[in-house]
Amino acid sequence: MKKILIFLFSLSLISLSACSSTKKVELTLTSPLEGAKLETTQLHIAGSISDQDISYFFYQIEDGHSFVGSGKIAIDEGKFDEIVEFSAPSNGNGMVNFYLDEDHNGTFDEETDTEKVLHSVSITFDETIVQR
């Protein structure tokens, strides 16, 4: 009985160390910065990601009422730099959320991929592009 308990204890330690060794992926943005004011319906998304094995991630732009843009950002050697288009917002405040592909199928699935937010940035929209 004692050997079984020692075996089970060892097995649980191994599984715990395997779970804790999972790398935390970090997204570092150079654009947009927190609180950025957007004057057009284009958004510059640039920066780097800590895991060099990841080749893309997803983004969603919201205006507090609805999603005004979403898509996939390609990563090249840990870096990314793209300009994306979005629809006119209906509110002056917004958020850009970034997600990994949780189900690893290459397409953005709102149900699965939005469970864990990789990074989030609050933004504001200039009144000239807001359509109330």
C-alpha cells in the first residue's frame, strides 16, 4: 500500500510540473498604445510576441456596443506590423482585444478563441468617425 501511495504521489508531482512548465505567451504592443485616439477607421497593430512558434493571433475591436472589426494578424519571427480596417463605431470609447487560436484551426471562433484574452488595450474614437 505504501508503494502505491508513493507511486501516486510521484505521478501527481510529475503532472503538476508538466502543467506549470507551460509557457505564458506575452504580447508586447508598440501600437496601439493604451488610450490611443483613432481619427480614422484604420488601426495600426505592431509589436512582438514572446513565443517564436506562434505564427498568428486574432484581434477584435469593439466600441462598447458591438464589434466593429476583427481579424488575424500574421507574425514573422516574433514580430508583427499591420494596418487593419474597421467599421465606423457608434460610441467614442472602445477596446482592442487580442486572442490566441485556442482550438488551433486557423480561423477565429468567437466561442472558443475568446475564452482567454491574450492582451487588451482601451482606445478612443475621434467624434469625426463616430456614427451615432
